[in-house]
Amino acid sequence: MKNFLYVLAATCVLVGCVRSDDILQDGSRRPNYNGSMDMGFAQRDESGIRVYLSDELRPEDSLTLRFASDDSHCCHSVSAASATEVSGAEEVVTDAITGRPLHHYYLRKTLPGPPDLGIVVVNADVRSSGEHVTVTTPSGDLDVMTCQSSEGIHLFANQMGRQVEHLYYALDYEVEPTCPRELF
């Protein structure tokens, strides 16, 4: 995430299974990461953590969380064993490429820090240096960034200069846009 936003350093990037409708804007398919790696948005509050992902979580999955206000370090590691899927939840996060809503999970785990939004990465290594986040995958590094449009937060993942993921978190209120126009 090149632009970690204090308001939200969010990322929800599916870099898991390649499904038949996972076609990128240039007509190519998303990379296949053996179905175990995923990325998405995380929301921290006083009672726990909400996680939004493209794929289903498994109890054995390992989560890495990075929040915008975590300036001093990266990252928090959490097990998915306590995650419960939230059914019938409002669809605030979608895959901007396919239009599909994401899976919504709740973890009864509190982490130090204020209520905040950020990224969650499943079963992959994360490196963070300031506002820049890199996720290591079997097929190479992903450069992850978030930015704001007028009413939401966008998460973009690029691999070797090509956009492979675009997730959208609807805020339901207006914010100052920070996304470069060329991303759309």
C-alpha cells in the first residue's frame, strides 16, 4: 500500500484460486496462488476484528493484519481458528473487477490500537516500510496500495507492473479523493 491512509489502510486482494470469471481488464487471468493465499480488508474495534476476503477462511489459516495507525511496526499475526462467518451482513466490500461481494468474518480478538481499517493477508509473508506494503507469493511479490475515491477505499495489488486485484470498501459518506486517475 503505497498510500497508507490514516482513515483506512485497507486491502482486500484475492490472490487465491483462479476462478473462471477472474479475468483481468487486459483479458488475461489472475495468477493462481494454489488457492491458499488471499488478501482483504480488516476492521479493528474495541470488541474484535472484522475481516473481508474473497475466499473462505479455514481454521488452519494464518492471518497477518496491518492497520493504518500501526506506524511503528508491521504486523499483527492472528490465527483464523476463532473466525466465524457473518451471514446476512451488509455488503460493504466488493471485488471491483468481478462485482462479487466478499466473505465477511468476525474474530473475537482484540489488538492494541484505536478503531481502524487496514489490510489482512492470509498465508503469505508481508513486508512494510512506511506506506509501502509488499506481499510475497510463490509467483513473485505483489505491491499493494490503498487510496480513496469520493465515497470509498480502493485496494490495488500489482505484480510486475500489472494490476491483479482491485477491491472496494464503500464508506457511505464522502471523503477527499486521493486515488490517481490512471488507476481506473
